Amino acid sequence: MRVAIYYNNRDVRLEEIPTPQIGPGELLVKVLASGICGSDVMEWYRIKKAPRVLGHEIAGEIVEVGSEVDQYKMGDRVFVSHHVPCNTCQYCLNGFHTLCDTLRSTNFDPGGFAEYLRVPQINVDRGVFVLPEEISFEDGVFIEPLACVLRGQRIARLRPGQSVFIIGSGISGILHIALARASGARWIIASDIDEYRLKAAKKFGADETIFAKEVNPTKIREINKGRLADLVIVCAGTISAYIQALQSVDRGGTVLCFAPLEPGLNFVFPFFDFWNDGITLLSTYGGSPFDITNAIELIRAHRLPLREMITHRLPLEETGLGFQLVAEAKDSIKVIIEPHRWPAKEVTLRL
């Protein structure tokens, strides 16, 4: 079968490898849509495991069923979660599924940028979700990233009537904007370094947008009727973004750390202001099975304009172009790879 193998962001090669053979408790899934995640282009995170087939935002069709699998059948349209929790450790039992050692060590084989993937038995047991009729394969690509966003806003306790400032308007920021709007946020502000993405932020629900270099407390107060933001969500993995977040959050407010910083990047933390102003600082990673289920229901009900966020649909042989588009963080929002789309022709939609 054909796969797109990642060597680095500028070197993604179309290669041939054997189609995986499944065991008695496993599934073989034909990948029909696979999204490129912002984390796929974080070289400091990915390069140490290269070369490998990436891709974890997938939707497809079951084409082979192991002899011991009775809950799924050939032809089922599915979303498959690449990481699954044990559901029995102290982290899972306390609601922190994404801290589970099992979740952090599981995956499917070889990855979503392939024509087919093997679903291991543990993933079959707790990581395969049949897509409702209302959800297309393109929609299914959003299940995993939306679950991550749902978890973040859930633990941050976003409430109707709050003001939200989202730093970084790539796909994660756009999903946070759209979800905050659907959840009843009173005022949504978004920032980015790129004009194209600021236009996208406005389209998907931001009331006001700011170029990143212009963000300061005075500007936030001007926009937000004299106040700083109740909730600041950081979707840009830079020190400057986190410094802006701490300067932009109101007393009693929350900063949600959605994007990571590269290990070793540190900055001076204004502890007295954090303590004196009663700020809550939260980190979030991934989505739990609970969040995946809620994401599927939100998508099924068409509560968010997800398809409008897709700017590029590319065949498998153009995966390298997709990585360049996402890494450049300019004229794209959601880039989807369709491994079985023929003829091999780029389809691009502009906002």
C-alpha cells in the first residue's frame, strides 16, 4: 500500500510498504480522510521519531474484521482513536484519562497518512466509534481535534456570558472560537500574526481580532468594555503568547494552556500578579472518550460550521504540500489528505 512517510516538515515521501495483516481481535480500516494536525508539524516533537507515518485524525471504512471481533462488521464507517486509556488506573478513575500511561503508549499501525491501517485489539475494544449517517468522512476528521478543544473548555469551565481571548487562530484556535460562540460566550477576541487567519477567526465567530504584535492590556480593555478577559486560551506555542495571556486575563480569570512550549523554553513567571489576582492556570492535552462522544454528537447535530473550515483537500501524494501549508501557518486552516481520491488533483477552497 502507499503511505506518506515523514522525515521532516520539508521532506514527506510517498512510499510503498506492505498492507498490515490483522490478528483475531483486530480490524483493517481503509483510510478515506485524514487531517493534518498542528502537532504533526512540530518538528521538535516529531523529528526524534522520524521516519514514520504520522496522522491521527482519521475516518474510514472497515474492510477486514478479525475472527474474534463481533461488535463491528465490514463496511462500517468509523472514526478510530489512536490513543486509548486503560480506564482503571488512578488517572482514569479521577477523570484524567489523557495522563494515563496506556493512552500515551497506544497507537494504530502505521498512521493516518496511509491507504490502510491496522487497529490493535485494545483500540478495537475502546477506540472505535461508528459514524452516524449525518457525519461524512470529512466531518469525521474533526472528531479528534474537537474532542481536545471540548476537554480544554470543559476543564476551564467556560460559562455563558464570559469574555474569551484566543491567542493563535490556526485550526485549534478556530475550533475554540466556534465552540465558545456555540457555548454562549459574551465576547470573543482572537489574535494571530497572519491576516488570512484573522479573517477566518472573524468568519467563525470572533467579535474582534487583533494582530499579535498589537496585543496589550490596554487594547483588550478597549475591546472588552474596560475589562480584561475572563478566559484566555493559548493556541500558539511561543513564550510571547504566554506572556500576553498572563497580561490579558482578568482578576479571577483563567488561562488555558492549549499549545505546548518546546522543552527547555522557559520564561520569568509573574508570580505575585498570579497570586494577587487569583488567576487559574490550566494545561490540557488530548481528549478523553467522554469528549470524543460529545464531539461526535456536536458534529452529528451540525452545531459547528466544520466543513467551511476545510481549505485544502489533497491526495496522498501531495501530503508534503499539506505539511508545508500547515507549517507555514498562513493561507490554510484545515488541510485534509484523502488517500484514495482519484484522480490526483488538488482541490483548494478559499475563505
